[in-house]
Amino acid sequence: MPQLNVSKITTISHHIDAEQALHPKATGDFTGLMNDLTLAIRIIARDVRRAGLNDILGLTKSTNVHGEQVRKLDLYANDVLKATLSKGGHLCALASEEDDEMVLIDVANKKKAKYVIVFDPLDGSSNIDVNVTIGTIFSLYKRIDAQTDECPTEADIIQPGYKQAAAGYALYGSSTIFAYTTGHGVHLFTFDPTIGEFMLTKENVRIPQKAPYYSCNEGYYNRWDEGFKQYVDYLKMPDEDSGRPYTSRYIGSAVADIHRTLLKGGIYMYPADTKSPNGKLRIVYEANPLAMIIEQAGGRASDGKNRILEIKPEKIHQRTPLILGSKEDVFECEMFMRGEHPSQKK
């Protein structure tokens, strides 16, 4: 009978407690907040699997701030996250893809709570009704002035990404996976429904520095600028020395595409185009947390010119182009977008 190595059994609660122990001044708020978040993820994961039975597939009659028709499961996931995260007293405000403005948390200590959270409650909505992998993306910030007696403002929500206290995502697929970072590496946990716990399955994940995979919606090819077209064409040209042609992998749920990129390497791209000149993904609650995850795994995240985490957002729902993945692949893409070519490298 195989021997069980008990020392390697780590729940997400154990892991978060161990990380908090590294900070002598920790108050326990972060641990409590993460426990609330993983509870919400478990609830959403359960109901994603039972969506057809619970009549939460399909569209509602409303549209969100982006003019997109809201799906029932989007709205449900948003409500679960808001309800669960609002009860612990660890947050003073939150912002969501599904809400027009930031939401103040109605708890007695809302002026003193030091964290704000932003999230996309259900990324990949267009895949909900066809049973393709979807996910939840989140980002956590400390208030700019945690000592103030004033209520939080939008400035607490739209901080640049390098100020994130934590970021991560949940993936609802063949298994439910939770990935997070606090700036000390990326860790993956898989939900075991038989015991109701997220168990550590990969610690300190590292993305390959280069890999022969690319992910983008080539249906938008004719909308791209010339430099980006040339880069994608370049990836498909055979060349043994550089490992080309690359293999195309595109799911259409950003969180699923980026999870695969994190583990396998390569490059994920959602550039600006003539229809979306500012890009499509939202910087605050999509690009920033995903960029932090990729950077903490040793990769790179860019808008094609600038590091994503250094961009100062001007509003909650601001959009951005997003190019991220293996460091060498992203650098190469940026060269093409500057009008350069790898043959020009010294």
C-alpha cells in the first residue's frame, strides 16, 4: 500500500496562514477575506455545474455598463461574490464588471476596513451556454489611506496594477482551480469536492521563457494594425531555428486561455483594432490581475508598448490592449508592434 506523505497535504487555508505568518504586523484581515472569496468560488463552481438544472442559463433582459446583454449566470455570480465578500468586515468597497460604479460595503467599520476588491464575476460569458471553460478574476488593493475616517473613493479602486496586494482567478472546467499570488510566486489549488477543500497542487508556478503557442482571435485579422498582422504571420512561417511555426490555441475565455499560457508558455494576445482602438479587456479587473499572475510566474505583460502594471487607470471600466505570456515571446511581439523585426536584433 502506498505511503501517504502528510507533510505535502496543504489546503488553501493552511497556505494563506503560512503566508500571513511571514508578516508580523498582519491583522488577519487578508486571511478572512481570502476565506470569504474561496467560499464564493465554491458556491459559484457548484452552480456552474448545475446551471441547466437551476434555470440560470441564457440571457436576462438587461444590459451592463458595457452595453453587453447580461447572462443569468453572470448576474448570479456577481450577486454571490458581493453578498459573500460584504459580510466579513474586511472590505470597505468593491467594483465589478457588472456594476456601473464602485459599491460601498454597508458594514459598521466600512470607514476603517483597509481593503478594496475588484472582479470580473464570470469571464468568458459567451461560452456559458455551450459548456466551455469559464472563470472568475479578482484583484485586491489596500486603501490609499487606511487610517482615514472618510469613506473610500474611486481613487482606491483605480490604482496602478503594481500596487495590487493580491490577484488571482478561479477556473470552472473539468475541475475547479484557484490561482493566486500575493507577490511571492503563483500557487495553484484544485478543489476536492469529496472533502470540500481547495488543495495545493502546484506551488511557485514558472512559465517557460519561450514556447511555440499563440492565442488570439484571428477572425479580427483585417482589423489589426500592420505590425501585429506581420507578427502573427511570422509565427506561422516555418523556421526550425526559432521553433516556428507556432501552434494556435484559442478558447475565447481569457482566464482559460491565460491559464493554459501560464502552464504551457507561449503568448496570449488581445490587441487594439479598428473597432476597439483602446482594446477590449478591462484593465482594472481583468488585465491587471492576469498580468500580476503572469509576471509573478516569470513572464511579461504589456499593452504592446508599456508594462500593464505601470499604467494608471483613469476610470473603473477602462479598456486596454493586452499581450502577455512567455517573456521572450512578448518581447518579440513588441518588436513587431514598434515596426522592428527579429533579424534587426544585435
